[in-house]
Amino acid sequence: MKYNNVDFDTYFKNYPDESGFFGKYGGSYIPPELQKAMEEITDAYYAISKSGKFISELRRIRKEFQGRPTPISYLERLSGQFGNVQLYVKREDLNHTGAHKLNHCMGEALLAKYMGKKKVIAETGAGQHGVALATAAAYFGLECDIYMGAVDIKKQAPNVARMKILGANVIEVTDGLQTLKEAVDAAFTAYCNEYKDAIYCIGSVVGPHPFPMMVRDFQSIVGIEAREQFLEMTGELPDAVVACVGGGSNAMGIFSGFLNDPVDIYGVEPLGRGEKLGDHAASLTYGTEGIMHGFNSIMLKDENGEPAPVYSVASGLDYPSSGPEHAFLHDLGRVKYDTVNDDDTIDAFYTLSRLEGIIPAIESSHAVAYGMKLAKEMDKGSILINLSGRGDKDMDYVIEKYGIR
Ligand SMILES: *Cc1c(COP(=O)(O)O)cnc(C)c1O
């Protein structure tokens, strides 16, 4: 299938190119000492991840440890509200640890093991990536250093406890605002000093090449399974596929299965409290081209051109940019990016819980809300929503802030 001169039959061979570009987006904008480390990871990834041994080991882990394949569920009661539109969810909430992040963390940690590394290093904001990586490190017997801002450590006590129980070192970062940005800087600095023994594990399809490609490839299991399962369940492809977009890993995972199909694809960004800069994290919708954290993409900038402060009710979505492949698919028009605000998200959180017995993560609730909005606009057809994670982590917060609806 061709789309604006991009041939999706051969898409994964050509995107990213050798230097990690999706069109003009992506690349690797980092200090020379880190460039060497990234090249080592890139070479290892190409050599190791295509080997039969690596592939079959990862396949076995996905089945026996992660609990894959995760099912697709038909939302019968919710669909009943929309006439002839059928809604389905891909159940990444049932993946071990309760979200899709383990899909790429197991891949990255297995790669670390094959490369002979002893340690994995990462930063975490809300703690979800830290928990997934700590889980992978425990499984493979790797040391795990997680850098986290002091403010986030206080806010995310349950995830800090989980990481510590899993044996990770949670390293407190006390520079600047003591949140995610400072944690990224501290983790990168540590990695510069330790790259001989350690590998940096990025938590989404962001950062310098090869991470946007590598994380997408590890997440593509979601799209591969979903396409096959949906065809088996219904005999057809879905008319629309929907996923929430923070950095964009769960979205790239499911989208990758349908890019070459006549399927409408929607990425949902958090509109937070509204359209004013600082009140949302809808970087593809309101941002402009720019470089941060080592890659070129579309980002939200402040008046000095620096990454802008962002906000979303979903802490997993409040990032001022998105992966370069999303920027590319955005400009191409292959994926439509749109927004959902906090309030509609919380409504969807309760609706899915009440009607289907599935408590979604607040991140995933953005996709559910958008799926419901689409269903209202369509008079028939089917919508497949990626349910990136479960909402156990969010229940106390939702009740405290919004009450029972
Ligand atoms: C982290 C997270 C997200 C956002 O990350 P992406 O890379 O955009 O997928 C979405 N949903 C859940 C449940 C998360 O934990």
C-alpha cells in the first residue's frame, strides 16, 4: 500500500534509514563519547536480535513469563451504546506487571545479557518504566540502577517500593526541579561513565538511534498478535485502531501491525486542562520541529526554545515530545493525531470499569475515551483500542481527586 509516496509494503526495511531517520525526524544528536556507546548498541542489535537463538528465547519468555499472547476482548455492553459500532480492546493490561512496557524492557535486558553487560541503567518519572526494567533485570540477573527525581520519589512511593523489592537501586536525583528531566540527565551522565559494563534502557520510542527503532520492534508483538487475533475473531480487519501517545511506544506497537492495511489509525494525545501551553502534553498536535533528548521530532517549546513544561492527569503521558516515527507518520497523514482532555478521560475510566469490569490505566483511558467518541461519529464498523495498562496504580488518585462518578 502506498501513502503519499511512502511504500508500506517495504516500510520496515526503509524506516528508519541507517542513521536512524524517519524522513527528517529521528537521528542521534548526542555528545561524541555517547555516540560510541550508541553505535555499539546499534551494531549489537542488528547482529543479535536477528539471530534465531535470540528470537526463540524472546518468544519463549513472552509466552512463559509475560503471559503472551494477551487476548483481545469484545466490549459487548459498551458497544451496545453505539448502535452498529463494535468496540474491542487489546489487553496489554494483562501483560505481566500490568502494562505494555515490559515488552521492550524484556527485549532490552535480553540484548544486554547477549552483549555481556552486567547492568541496566534508566531514568523513570512516574516509576512505570523503572518497575518494568527492574522486573526484567531481576529475571535476567542484571544489576539495575534507576535514576529518579527526589520529588517523584516522594510522589510515587508504591512504585519505588516495587523497584526496591525487585532488587533495583533507586538513585535519588536532587538537581533542579528534581523530576524527570533531571533524572534523564543524571542517568545519561552515569551511562557515559559506565557504558563498558552497562546498557541504557530507554522507556519509549524516543531518544537517539537505535532506541526508537529498537523499542518499536520489541513492541511490534502487540500489533502482530492483534492483527491475527482480530482476523480470527471477526474474519475482518478493524476499521479503526486507536492508542494513546506519550512517548509513543504502545501506539507504535499496535500501529505497526496495521500500517500496510486499509485501516484508519488514530493516536490520542493528552489535552489535560486545555489548549494553553503548560496545561497539556499534546506535542504532535500543538508542537513544532525541534531537538531534545538526542533526537529530532515535533516538540512543545517554551519562549526560549527549550522543552516546555507539560501537564496531563496521566503521568505516563506528560512528555513534551513524541517519538520521531510518530512525527513522520503525522506529517505523512498516515496516522491522525487528536486529543482527549482529563475530564473525558476520567469518564472513560469509569465507563470501562462499570460496563466491562476492566479498570484501565488513566493513560489507556485516553484511548478508550477517543474510541467512544469515534463510535458516536461512525454509523457502523469496528474499533480496536490498545488498552496499554491496568488502572490499579491510579485508583487511589482518581477517587481522591474526582470522587466516585
Ligand atoms: C508509560 C505508559 C504509557 C505511555 O507510554 P507510551 O510510550 O506512549 O506507550 C501508556 N500507558 C501506560 C499504561 C503506561 O504505563
